[in-house]
Amino acid sequence: MLKFREECEARYKADLENETRRLRDFEVSRIRMEEAAKYRDKMESFRNEMDTIHLEKVKELKSREENAMDRIKARESELEKAAYQHRQSVLKEEEMMRLRETDIKKTVEMELFLVKSEKDRMG
């Protein structure tokens, strides 16, 4: 009977150790899964935050690029306008010089004609 009791206690002790080990393994597994879930959530949150920051930076850079392009276009427009005005001024000066040249030629021709006429009349 003592032997049976010792066997029962040994079996009880072994079963208790097995059950304790099984519960400990289960708890460790559950804790690992919880930690893995926390890590996944933290990584997802970090990824979302980084995506948001990236999108904001892209938006800011696009805005800066558009502003720069607008300034460049405005400057090009000013330069084209100044170039056009300069060309018009040069053309106007050329036209004025042609008119003066024509007037001078007419005046010289007229004076030559008058001198010739005077010369022919006198001589």
C-alpha cells in the first residue's frame, strides 16, 4: 500500500509538473504573441507616421517647386518684355535715322540743285 501511495504521489507530482510546464509554456507563448502584436502595432504606427511625414515633405517640396517655377516664369516674362521694348526702341531709332538720312539727302540734293542752277544762271 505504501508503494501504491508512493506511485500515486510520484504520478501526481509528475502530472503536476507536466501541467505546470504546459501552463508556463502556454503563458510564454501567449506573452510572445502579445509582444509580437504590440511590435506589429508599433511598427504600423511608425510606418503610418513616416508615410505622413513623407507626404508632407513631398507636398512642401512640390509647393516650393511650383513657387520657384512661378518666379522663373515671371522673370522670363519680364525679360521678354524688356527685350521687346528694347527691340522696339532700336527699330524706332533706326527709322528716325533713316528719316534724317533721307532728309539730309534731300537737303543736299536741293542745295546741289540750287548751286547748279545758280552756276548755270551765272555762267
